[in-house]
Amino acid sequence: MWKKIRDKFERYPSQIAVAKEFLRLGISVKNGKAYCGEIELVPTKIAEAIGVDRKVVVMAIQNIESDEELRKVFSSLRPVANIADIARILGFGVLEVYAESTKVGIVAGITSILAQEGISIRYILAEDPELSVESKLTVVTEEKIPGKLVDEFLKVDGVEKIVIS
């Protein structure tokens, strides 16, 4: 999908930035407008947040809607809350796993270590490396994660770094 977006907007780098942010945040496009869930977003405010001109946002929306496949994808997007920051406030455990994006089995390896320790998972988010600066898996757990598990997590093939909070 990302290749399709890059191809569609290859001559418009500012519009790629808009499309990327829409995907990352789950902002949908319908009938010439951008939405967060059912809340209509104003192009001017989107432009300010992304650092582009308002017209770039409007043109990106028009380009998305002019392509049948992109229209279907972007009209179906939904926002998802990343609860990692509030999880810390609520006393839950948070595990951030930085890994090679091409490796298979990282999520299975990490979750199986947690399961063996009897630690329940409340939330999990794997960020798309095409849309994020780093390939990161965020796991929120019912309880704090013991530091003794760091070495086990680092043994999972493809895992480069672990942050526990």
C-alpha cells in the first residue's frame, strides 16, 4: 500500500507527508473532507500540525479520492488511541521493543515470554516502520514488567533494544 501512495504522490512530497500522517493517525477521507472518527477536521489546522500549506492538504484529499483503491483505504481508516502514556499513570507496565522490521516472530517471541511469566497483556501496538521513525512494538501489561526479563526479550531474533517503564 505504501508503494501505491508513494507512486501516486511522487511529484508532491508535501502531499506524501499529509497522506503519511493520515495513515499514522487513522484520519479518514470522505467526500472531500478529513475526519478523526466522525469529527470533521479543518484543513487549516491539519496543515499547521503537519507544517504544510492548507492547499496541500486539500490537494492531497482530492488526489486520494481520485484513486479508487486509495479512496477505499482512506475512507476506511479509524483512529486508535495509543494508551502507553496513560498506562504509566495508571500503574500498568509498558514495554517498548525496537526491532528489525523484516523479522518474523518478534510479537510471538515477546508475548510468549510475558505469558510464561503469567503477565497479562492489556494493549499491544506494532508501529509500521514505513510510517514511523523506528520499528517499535509497544506492549501495555496488567502489572509492571520485572527487569529480569530484559535478557529474555533481547534473545528474541530481531530485537535490538528494550525499554521497560
